Amino acid sequence: MLAKGDTFVVSLLCAARRTVIEVGAYQGALTRLFCHMAERVYSVDHFKGDADAGFYDEAAVQTAYMRHNADSIASGRLTVLAMDSIEAAHTLSESGVTADLIWIDAAHDYDHVRADITAYRPLLAKGGVICGHDAMPGKFDGLIRAVDELLPGAIMVPPQVWVWWPGMPGAGSQQ
């Protein structure tokens, strides 16, 4: 669940973005915001949860997600990829999808965050931003470590959002 301040930051990040890839959607409340602000949204979640967030009643979570996003699905603005995040990245890549904004908020441990950043970063369109949620020192240190290692210069925006784009100060040669 996003804090009020995080929702504001995400709204600013979404401004003027045409295509969004959301990795980790839970019940789809943020998906709804993305769909209101972007022309095209690809939302990725296996709807099972994980060791950090807890494991979900898959049917109940998917029902809530569909309720929040039925209009965007019907309009064709939203494509839901109900699968593992790495499998979805391959599917999107094979389809030639790139995005102006990639939001990563799936599993929060080091290995999964590292794998998600590695899989989705090649899908970032020129001028795009890759960002995510739950940058919480002391709780998700593995997430912060993966972001710091793979996205040098990434900034942490309180309360819990992290943001990176190629060419940003501190990004070094990893463009």
C-alpha cells in the first residue's frame, strides 16, 4: 500500500508518460492510477504474494484487481500479465514492448529485485525512468542494495520511492 506522499511522487513520475510497465500490482489500486495517466499499461503480477509481503488468497486478490481495473482492461489500455515477473519481461521483450516508466514493486529481497531490474532495464525507452517502492532501510535492505548496485546514483524519495534514469547525475557509464 502506498503512503500518501508516495502516491504524489508516482503521480509526478507518470506525468507525460505514454507507456508504463508495472511489476507487482497486488490489488491494482496503483494500476488504476497508471491507467488514468498513461496511454498504455502492462501490469505484471502472479497474484500469489511472497515471503516478505505474505502469501495471498490468489482468487480474492485477482477479483479485487479486476474490479479496480475492469474499465481499463475493457478499453484495451491495460494488458495484464498474470505470471512470474521474469517470464513476463521475456514476453514483453519478445513483443518489442518498451516503456517510458517501469515501476518495480514485486518481491522485495535482494535476489528478486536484482533479477527484476536486470530483466526490465533493457525495456526502458529512451528518456524513460525506472523506479519502485519500499526503499525502507532496516526492513528491505536487500532491495536497497540491489538498486544501489545496478542503478548507481538512484535517488530515494521519501517516504519509500526510489528513482533512476540513464544519464542522471551519479549514473556513471551505465546508460
